[in-house]
Amino acid sequence: MKVLVTGATGFVGRHLVAALLARGCEVRAVARNAETAASMPWINAVEFIAADIHAADLDIAKLTTGVDALAHLAWPGLPNYQALFHFEHNLMADYRFIKGAVEGGVSQVMVTGTCFEYGMQSGPLSEQTAPQPSNPYGLAKNTLRVFLENLQCEKSFTLQWARLFYLHGSGQNPNSLLAALDRAIDAGDERFNMSAGEQLRDYLAIETAAGYLAAILQQRDFNGVINCSSGQPISVRALVEQRLRERDASISLNLGHYPYPTHEPMAFWGVADRLQQLLGAEHEA
């Protein structure tokens, strides 16, 4: 199986490429920056192409020739979830690229969506939960999914829409919670500023998430939305304390220093039943 991965040097992309290679897949990796790609441990094991998939002069047919599936991860502008750029630019540029890939003969497309498609809804969120995006990023991603589902009425292709929740691990945004905590520990700081930490979230190690995405891609007849999540809510404070134990660190937590974010509900997590069924089917195969 040959997979074209866009955003191959990004946080999720670099790990998905490694997971696909580990499963015996061929990978055509696409990213804008060849220098960044050259630093990836897998660079000599893939066919790398430096390209901007949103470029007006991109030869999409040439880029997608000979691939069995497209794993579309590229999405500029993160982690600014509030920017209008997401639907003013990314939405239609992504749609044009994916439509071009399908017209070029790609029969299977995986796109990474986001838990922000669910908006401010609380509690367990399943794929049957109606999306109610409340920020431009979530709105743009959800609208792209709707556009692509409508495209399926005209063009025959499989669409695998994998909604990502909270991922952590190497390559993550340096301002994200655990990356900032690790930095504070490494610097020998006495205190770590954070919120009160009572919010419940769905966290997943990036290597685990990448393995899930690779498994979904190899279930070639699966079509539809799927939560890429742990299915297990954990409080932010418990997550931080868990990392402190892993690192054997004694830094004190300055709880309540930051207010709770207003763009997220206090408690939400993904229902992972569909994912576990799919993974179970893979192990039985």
C-alpha cells in the first residue's frame, strides 16, 4: 500500500510516516520545507517531495500518481484556533487539493479533523454527536468534511475523517501544557504556573494516535467519521501530576494561576467504541 502523506514533517505527520513505514507501507511524504524533512529519521525510507499543496500551480495529478491513499494532515496556521484564515483560506484550498487528488484517481482519502468540531458540548462525545463548532478552526474543518461528503455523491471515493483530541509527545507545540512542564522541570524551576486543573480532557500519546491513524488507513473499506481518542477522561491536574511522577520531579504546582480557557467546555472526551471495533477487526484479520 502506497500512502501520500501531506504535512509529513508536522507534529502528527512525522509520527504517522513512521507508523506507516513500520507497517510495511510505502510513503510519499510531502511538506513545504525540505530542510526540516532532511532532519527526519525516516527521510531515506520515503519518497520525499517538497511542495506547498495550496499553491495555485501545483500539479496535483503528478503528486498523486501511483498512490493508493491520501493521508491529508497539512493545515497551516495552528495553534491559532480563532483566526478567520482557517475558513477564508484553508477551507477552499484544502477542498480544491483533495478534489484534485480524487479526480486524479485517489480512491481513499483520510483527513484529520478535530474535537473542536463538537464545539462547546460537554461530556462523552461520539461520532453520532451532531457537530456544533464554535471557533473558526472547528468550523472550517467541519465544513470541509461536509463539502467532501457532498463530493462523494459525484465521485466514488472512501472518506475517512479522523477527529483528533489532545495529543502529546515529541514535536508538539512548545507552548502546549506538557511541553511547557517538561521545559520547567529541565530548567530546574521551583514552580509551574497552570490553571486549577479540574477540566477533564481526552489525552493520547502521539505514537499511539499515529498507530491508530495508520490502522484506520489499512482498513481500506472503512468510510465515515471516527474519533481518534483514548475514550478515557483525565483531569489536567492528574495529567500533570502523572508526568511529574514519570520525571521524578518535585516542582510545585501553582494551581489557579491561569483562568480556564473560554473556548473549551470544562469536561469533554471522545467515545472510542468505533475506533476499538475497527482495531479489533484489524487484529482478527
